[in-house]
Amino acid sequence: MRALRIIVAGCVLALLGLLVWDVAHRSGGKVARDVDKGEIVKAPAFSLPRTTGSGKLSLASLRGKVVVVNFWASDCVPCKQEQRQLNTVAAKYADKGVVFLGIDEIDLNGPARAYLRHYHVRYPSVSDGDGAIAGLFGVTGTPETFFIDRRGQVVPPHIVAPPQGDALEAGIRRALNA
Amino acid sequence: MTRAALVAVAAALALVAAAPASASEKHPTQSELEAMLVCPSCHVPLDESDSPVAQQMKAFIRKRIAEGATRSQIVDELVGPPNNLGDAVLGVPRTHGFDLIAWILPLGGIAVGAVGIGAGAWRWSRRRASTSLLPAGGPQLDPELDRRVDEALAHFDG
């Protein structure tokens, strides 16, 4: 009978451990919420496979530069609408210490590569196939754009649609001055 | 002779059972793969989803089947490189690694429950057996008490 109690207690403890592990790994997703409140927060670390070519690209490798992170997907119509503007601004700020990084969210590699070719996207893009990094950022759809300063902190604004007017460049200027 | 015949029948049955699985692995069908995979954005079986990414997955499966890919290859290419959609596209957990817990816990729970019920039934049956082994008419009385009872009864009779 004692053995049975030990087994039952062990099972309960194992289930509790699983629950704690699950909750601990769901603690992300606050970045967008906090930035929308005007706060500056540490950017989640990630290393993702490049959408074109081979190997991975980590956010840490871009430290020291302002990083404009744009979440996109090949089937996203607003992404297509904003792509020309993103390309133009990326080229304009390329020699000012600003790097654009596309994060392709829940997408297949073939259509994603076709999108990048079709829209002449020159800046790097990585694949977040299961949407895990989008989850850490608190992304709820595409497109969404974040600005990360030279110290790896996400600064406001957080743009949740194709940028209107000067919003994209205003975000870059703020990140450069942070 | 009988044992040899039984072994032969069992082997034949195992072969018959394994043959469709092997054929399905080498020559998977579109509907079979759509039934075992899940749309990663809407979390419903692929054959019930019409989301953009589900349509992409269906097209990918169709193309890879036409190219002669096996079931495992197609699933692995969706879960891992080049598409990296992750385990979220699997309709059932894998039977290795961390996902094995999803299989072990329910089976372990059933096993522990069965052992518990078995142990309880065994104890209950033993208790009943020991109760039924008592002498007829109840336990033996102390001789002194027996004598006093006899005296009292004699007093009433007298």
C-alpha cells in the first residue's frame, strides 16, 4: 500500500512539474503589450534559419545596430502593400547602422522564397515556422513591426499594420536616439 | 507440428498487417497525409482546413507525392527543414523524446489504476476469507466466563 502511495505521489508531482514547465515557457508574449504602453523592454533572443540560403541568423549577431523587425507571411495582403515602403526605407538607412530583418511567420519555405523574389526584398529574412518567436514578441497577426535599439531593447512604437505616413522612419529615428 | 503451424499462421498474419503500413509509407496518399497533419495556424486537421497555410501544405504534399517522396520524408520536411513548421503540425504526438510523455502518462495512469483496483480487490477478498474462517457460533468463551454463564442459566432454570 505504501508503494502505491509513493507511485501516486510521484505521478502528481510529475504532473505539477509539467504544469510549472508549461507556464514558465509561456511567460513570453509581453513585448508588444509593454511597448504599446510606451515601455522599453529587452528583445527576446532568437536564432532562426534563413529563409533563403542556409544557416541561421541570430538577433545577437546584429547587436550594435538598430534592427527593424518585420513579421510577415507570403499569404498576407497588407504585407505586400507595405513591402515597397519597407524596401525603400531599408535602402535609405542601410549605411546609417540600421538593419531590416524579416521574420516569416507560419509559412512554407517555397512560397516564402517566391515572395522575397517577387517583391525584390534585399534585406535578410528568417523563418519562424511554428510562430514561436512571434509568440514571444506577442505578435497577433501580420504584418507587425518592432524597433530594436543598439543595446537590444525594443522601443516604441510597435506598428500593427502597413505604416502610415512617416511612422516607419519615426520609429527608426527613435531607436537610433535611444 | 501444431506449434509450428501456429507460428506460421502468426507470421502470416503479421505480414498481412504490416503490408499496408509499408505500402502507405512508400506510397502515401494525399488524404492519408492530410488526415494525420494539423493546420499550424488554425489547429484543425489539415483535411478540414482551408486556411492559406493549409492550402500551401496541401500543395506541398501533392508535389512531394508526385515526386515519389515517402510519408516520413514528407512529414519530416514539413516539421523540420526546409519548412520548419514544428511538431505543431503533427496530429498525434511522436513516440520518442519529450512527446513520449503524452503516451506514457495515460497508459501509466491506467496501469496504476488497474494495480490499485487489483490490490484493493485482493485485500477485500482476503478479509472476507479470514472472516469466514472463524468457528461456527463465534469465538470460544473464556472457561471461567462459560462457567458463570452456565451458573446464571441454571439459576434462572431453577
